[in-house]
Amino acid sequence: MKIFLTGATGFVGHHVARALAAEGADLRLLIRKTSNIENLKGIRAETHIGDLAEPETISPALEGCDAVMHVAADYRLWIPDPSAMYKANVDGTRELLRMARESDVPRFVYTSSVATMGFRKDGVVINEDSPVTLKDMVGHYKRSKFLAEQEALAAAAKGQQVILLNPTSPIGDFDRKPTPTGRIVLDFLNGKFPAYMDTGLNLVDVSEIARIHVAALTAGESGRRYILGGENLTLKQILDKMSDLTGIPSPMMKIPFVVAATYAFFEETITGRIRGREPRATLEEVRMGRKKMYVSSARAQQELGFKILPVTPALKSAIDWFYANGYASKPKSMVGAGR
């Protein structure tokens, strides 16, 4: 099976590419001229230089493909120019869907995000049928992914075979950028997590996300969304798990929303707008934290064979990879204990 894959230089896309290659897929990977291709080492694949912002550079690569797997996305919680995010996430998805139709590609797997779901402040577990509108989307990333998902659903409604996968917060090795989830791990490892908010996330092993991308090539119903989640955990529980793995003390101080929001405001203003660097905390992150992002993956379990794996091994894999690649230094207690 010949597959055109976007996003292979990124975190989730790297794992998807490896999973596809392990199954013997004939891969054609989209890369940009400026892409860091470290994550492609060891993956047998053809590469095609192009950019979703310039559709004419991509169209020839779709010829003869049996499926398009669109994993690429601009995933940032702070961005100086939001228009670039909408161009990549919304316009890029719309154009790729169009080109796949015009090239008669039979199957399109779109990697959306759990960010498009309708979460609640009371922490009730939600699923794909929980009510949600664009007004519920906090920040440019969520809005752009919601709008991109609407493009995929509209294409499916018109007869294009489009499967939508909605991963939660992926965790594992090779998070080279890193992603916002990886930054939580890194901040903890580097002693930059003195306090925590009362919020909750769903962490999922990135290897299981990748496995289900392979399954989605032949399983699943067109026009249907599938949440791919792992364990529902409070932020404090996640920090405690990392403490158990590393010996680094877990923060004990819980801060209220208003304090976190004030800190994020000054970070965005001083670090972001004045100094031109990415802030350590953003108002978007804090606002998102007011809702516990707890989900059910029952649909994916029943229809795609998805498995909810314990998250601790994936956390350990992420921690070990960050240490091995110089993102953080192991504490002496961890080195001595052989962790």
C-alpha cells in the first residue's frame, strides 16, 4: 500500500511513519525545505519536498497513492501571528482533501485532536457525541483544529472516504520540538514546576496512537470521529508519577486560577511580546486548564481495536529520551539509584 504521509518529522508523525514502515507500507513523506529530518533517520521512505501553504508543490506526490495520512499540524499554544496557524491547519487540510479527491486517492486519514471536543468544568468524562461549538474553543490552536475538522467532516459528507482520529495528550520518546505535553515533562525535569493548578488531562501512549493510525487504513467508518485516549489524570497525579520515576520532589503548592492567569499575562507580555521569545505559560493554557480534559475512548476500542495502556511506561520513555538527548540533566539521586 502506497501512503502519502504528512508530519513525519514531528512527534506523532514520526511514530506513525515507523508503525507504517514496520507493516511494510510504501511511504512517501512530505517534508519542507526547512524541516529538521532527525526524526526520519532509520525510516525507509521516499521524501517529497513541498509545503501545505503551497498546494501546487504537493499535488504531484499524490499520484498513485492508496491513502493520504494527514498528521501534520501547527501545534503551539502561543504564536505571534495566528494567521500562519490557520493557514497551515485549516487551509492546508482543505487543500489536501481537495487534491486527494482530484487524484482519486481512495482513503484519507485525518489526525485531528481531542481539543475539538466539548469539555466541561465539572470534569465529566466526555465522548465524540458531547455537544460542542466553535464558541467552546479556547485559543487559536483549538479553533484552527476545530475548523479543520469541519473541513474533513464536510468532505466525508460529500462521499470522500475520510476517517478522523482525535488523540488526547500524547507522551513518549522522540518529542524533539517538544510538544506542549512534552514541555510539562521538561519543566518538571528542569525544576521549573514549583506549583500546580487543579486541572486534569488525558495522557496517551504515542505508540498506541501510531498503531491505530495503521488500523484506520482499513477500519473505521467514514465521517466518524474516534477519540484515542489513555488515562484520565489530574495534573498533580501526573507530577507525582514523574516524581516516582525520577526522585524529583513533586510540587506541593496548588495555585488558584487568578494567580496562574496573572503570571501567564506577564509572561506573554514581557517574554512574548517584548522579548520575542516563547513564554513559559500562556493565558490560553491557563484558560484551558479550567476544564478537566477527561474522555472516553470506547468508540475507538469497539470499532478500531484501540487499547487503553498504562501511561507510566510512556512517561518513563519520554523522560529517558529527554535525558539521553540533553534536554535535562539527571539528578544525582537518580543516577545513583540506577533509574
